[in-house]
Amino acid sequence: MSPTTASKSKKKKVVEGLNRPSHLLDNLTDPAAQQQLKHYEEGMRLFQQQKFHKAKAEFERALVGPSRELADRARVHLRICVQRIERPPVATPRTADDHYHHGVAMMNLGHWDEARDHLERALKLAPKADYVIYALAALDCLTGEADAALEKLKRAIELRPENRYHARNDEDFAFLQEDPRFTELLYPEREVLA
């Protein structure tokens, strides 16, 4: 093996050990290239740890240097860092209203199990919240549980009679439209007239 081949082989092993493309090491004798590579690698380390603010600073430093390809890679990761930093953190529902709103959002997306989980948590935190019971009744109806839906809707109407009028026009209760129990619950004045 010639000295040149040996140095290339040694260089390749170093590259594989550091997980760097070999062409990024072409200018490794240049101190500016070494500094640029150092910033890029530190940025990648921080990026993988999801420390996006610190990684962003390192990638910005890696933009300056002789390697255009390294600068391009740094630019790509820099954009991702900015996106992750600007994305608001997902809030964890804490209050009954938080769970209620999240549950309704999940209902609208058709994620029934997650919706039920959040609405039931809301009900535990606020057992007399008519709007939570109403939402659970709508969810029961959407999932084909007619008896449970009617029971909960009756309870929501007892707590707040206006829920009767909301349910009359609520598409979530379409499954119950032909059920006589639903009609009796929403139109009690018809029973008085009969």
C-alpha cells in the first residue's frame, strides 16, 4: 500500500467514524474549513438534542467558511430550526374548558376515542357543565350509541333547557331523528297537545 493510499484509507476511516461525507474533509488543512466544520457538527449535535436555539446559532456560524456545500447543509438545518422555534408548543389541557375544547376539536376530526377521553376528563372536573354533557351526548350519537346519547341529552336539557333547541338543529343528532324518544325529548309540547 502506497503512502497516498494509506492516507486516503486512514482519512476514510476517520470520516466513517465521524459520520461525515469525505468531500467535506477536502479542505481540512484550512483553519477556516476546520472552524466551519466544527460549527456544523456542533449544530447537528444540538439539533439532534432538539436544542434548536443553540443549534441555530451554530448553523449561522457554519454559513461562513470556504465550503459551499457545508454552508448549504447548514442553511437547510437552519431553516428547520427556525420553523421549530416559531412553532408554538402544544398546550396540555388542564381545565374542564381546555378538555372540552380539545374534545370537540377531536370530534370534528373524527377521532372518537380521544374526543371521549377529553370530554370525560372535562366532566370529572365540572360534573354539572351542561355543555360537556351535551357534547358527550353528541359523541354518543355520532358513534351509534343511541341510548347513552338520549340519556346524556336528557341530562343536558335538565341542566339547561336551551339545549333542547340546540339539539333540534344539531346535525350531530341526525342518527336519532327518527327515534320517537328523541322527538319526545325535544318536543315535549307535542305530548301536552296530544
